[in-house]
Amino acid sequence: METIIIETEGPNLEKIKAFLNEMNISFKTKTKKEKPYNPEFVAKILATKDEKSTRVNPRNVWESII
């Protein structure tokens, strides 16, 4: 058995489902979450937007943090 992953939506999805049903091929559907990030994490990051921060020069890290 092999697995084929097809990501689509709208009328194409219905056409693919109809085709698979016509061919007597079993399939499963899974809806993708629209928000890939944890909402608590996003809120925490956005809350720190106006706080004091330090920029670090990646070419000279030690002098940037002293």
C-alpha cells in the first residue's frame, strides 16, 4: 500500500473525492489548522513588543552584549 498526499480546496477537492469514490478507492480527509502557532505563545510575544530589548551583532556577539 502507498500513501498519496494531495493538498487542495474548493471545487478541486470535490472532484478528487468523486473520482476516488468512482474508482472505489478508500480515502481519508483531514482539515488543516489555519493557525500553526499556539495562541498563548503569540500573545506572549506580542506583549513584549514594546519592552526594552538589546540588539546583538552576529558578527561580534561578545562586544554586542557587554
